[in-house]
Amino acid sequence: LDVYEEEEGVFFVDHSEHVIDDDELNLLLTFPNVLVTAHQAFLTREALGEIARVTTENLLRAAGGRAPLEGTAL
């Protein structure tokens, strides 16, 4: 499980001063086969290389008046 539908407002927010009131998350945490970790999939050599490649390509395309690669944006 990478994400869940109701996660907005749960992650990337400092909850150290209060209890998280999220029924979906609380239920998930009761299962022994669920582990919640920080999302760091983008932080691999391959992913960062691809991000750099696509960004460079899209910048070159923009400079030449062309559209960005399909499925990407500037």
C-alpha cells in the first residue's frame, strides 16, 4: 500500500501537539502487516536521474517553442 484515499491532512503536517483523529489510518495501523513509513521512493539514483532527464528535456522543448513531453509539465 503506497497511499490511501483519506491521507490528505495526515502526512506532511506536524501533529505532535494533538492526536490524529483518522478512522482509516487507525484501522490500518491495527493490522500486523501494515507499516507506515515516510514516502521516499523518489530518492533513488534512478528516479533522480529520470527527474533530471525529463526536466532538462522539457526545458529544451520550451526554449524551442515545443510542448513538454506527454504526461509531464513544466
